[in-house]
Amino acid sequence: MIYTARPLPYDPNRLLNHVMRRLGLSSDGGLAQHLKMGRAVIRDIRDGRLPISATIVMVLHQATGISIGDLRFLLGDRRATFRMGVRLASPASGGFRKI
């Protein structure tokens, strides 16, 4: 993968098109079938109604062998870390706090 000095803008279509070329597919239906997901999922991602989740990135990685970092770069994902909304027990307060 060739990285540019400037990060790419968020564009799930660029990622899906690259994956389709890598797999030798010519349609979104073929991509959905290859990834074992519904055509509506691919359509909703392309239309911007559904973001590409970490699970979808993992499926794309397993299907293509492209590293997760490269997939995130193609997507335009510039986050350094992923944060999960979990609650931890706080011994001092005797309760839970959200981080």
C-alpha cells in the first residue's frame, strides 16, 4: 500500500471498489455473496446509510488478505484508537462509572 502525506477523506465506496477489484468481482451482488452478507448491506454502505463497522473490516480482511491498517487507510479512517463504551466498577465509590 502506498500512503500519501495527506490522509484520504472518508469514502467507503473507494474501499468497496478496491476490494471488488482485488477479488475480481464486477458487481455489488457478487461482493455481497462472496462476503456472505446481504446486498442491502452493501447498498446501504454505498449510499451512506450504514457505516463500515469493525466487523465488516474484519470480514474484508479475511476475504482479501489486505491488512486492517491498509483497509482503514483506503476507507479514510484516521482514528488512532477505538474506544468502547464500557462501565468499570469503582472500588472507591462502590458503584460504576462510565469511561
